Amino acid sequence: MTITAGVLAVQGDFREHRAVLERLGVQTREVRLPHHLDGLDGLIIPGGESTTIARLLHRWELVGPIRERARAGMGIWGTCAGAILLAERAGDLDREGLRLMDIGVERNAFGRQVDSFEADIDVPELGAEPYHAVFIRAPRITDVGPRAAELSRLADGTIVAAREGRLLATAFHPELTPDDRFHRYFLDLLANAPATARGAAAR
């Protein structure tokens, strides 16, 4: 199966995600308008400024179309700010996010830009080798509801990655490391996406 993945390109570090996908040989498209979603198997919502991205999603009328395609089976991966937008429970956005994933998220949970950090985390879904994660003004996942499952925690118990079906949320920036295991993991989720995910986009 040939996978086509989109990267939301209204703000944030979408170019870095696109570079990883292209290095992995994936057909990739930047998404700025609703029709750019047509035919996608999956969408990455990158890190950036979550309030700005939320406003632009509404301005360019992307919220409804993304929700529709997600409910039809399209995979979505939110990294950092993208995880905030995916969450059903994200308290301090001034525009409603996508609210697709059964998690709660707290913005800027570790402090300001100067408090950014890196950490090795265990992610059993990726294998035994620890994953080196980069946290930049990162959120934390405060709770994981019954529809979702946590994938990884920091040493202090903070949840930093979760999955619900073909929805994936990471509080860190996998596109900023040479380790592409998270991108490969997301692509594996897309490889089993139902055909209706594409069909909904064309209707």
C-alpha cells in the first residue's frame, strides 16, 4: 500500500516532519486548506504555538473536515502543540481544538522556553531501546481516558505519549532527533487505515 501523509502547515515546525517522512519514502503533502486533506491516510499536527494553530484551524475552516476524516479512520498524530489540539480536555485554549482524543493535556507544563529539556524515555511499543525525547515548552498528558492508552512516562511518572486507535499524541518533538521510530510507528498505524478514510475526503 502506498501511504500519503499530510503535515498541517499553518504554523510550527512542519518542515522538519515533512523532511523525516520524505526520507522514509512517504508521499507527503502540506495541508493548509480543507481540500488538501483529500486522499490522505494520515495527518501530522506539529509543534508550535497551540493557540495560534487553533485560531488558524478555525480561520481556514479545517476543524470540521479534520474531525470528519478522523472519524472515518484517518490517522492523526499531534506532537507537542498538536497533542494539545487533539485532546478532548485542554483547558486554556481561546478557540476550541479538535477534541478527538480521550486525554487531558496541560499546556507549558514544565515552564518557559528556558526550561526545555531532553530525556531518555521507555516506549515499549518501539522496542527495548530508550527513546531520546526533546521537550520544548512542552505540555503534559494529565489523564488518559478509557478509550486511550498511555505509551510512555517520564521517570517522575508524567505521561508524555498516548494512543487511541489511529490517534497518537506525544508531548515532545520526534522530528528533532535522528531516531525515526515514532514516525515509523505512526506510518504502521496508517498502513491499516480503512479505505473510508480516503473516501470521506472525496465526498
